[in-house]
Amino acid sequence: MAAPNPIQIQKYLSGIDYPASKDDIVSTAEGENAPDDVLEALRAIPEGKYDAPTAVSSAVTDAN
């Protein structure tokens, strides 16, 4: 399955404060009613702190 594009993912992370943990990122996306493909992509990223939207996008790309 192809990963959702970074712009699509960031649309569901607006308002999140960085640095953010994987749990914060996933729960923010869930709260924004992100579609399943976005949630699956975010759930696949490694545990850790992400300091910027670009770090999340890179982790999604690497995980898929």
C-alpha cells in the first residue's frame, strides 16, 4: 500500500504542538477524523518524539 502523501497527513495534524510523541500524533489524527490510510501510516511510525511535521512525514515514508 502506498503511503498517503505528506500534505494529506499534515492536514490531520494541524494544531499539534511539537515535539510530539507518536501517541500524540495518532490521537490528534483520530480526533481530526483522518481516513484509515492516514491512521495506518501514522500507527506504523516508530515510537519517539517528532520535532516537526517534516520528521513525521519522513517517518511515514520510511515505515512504508
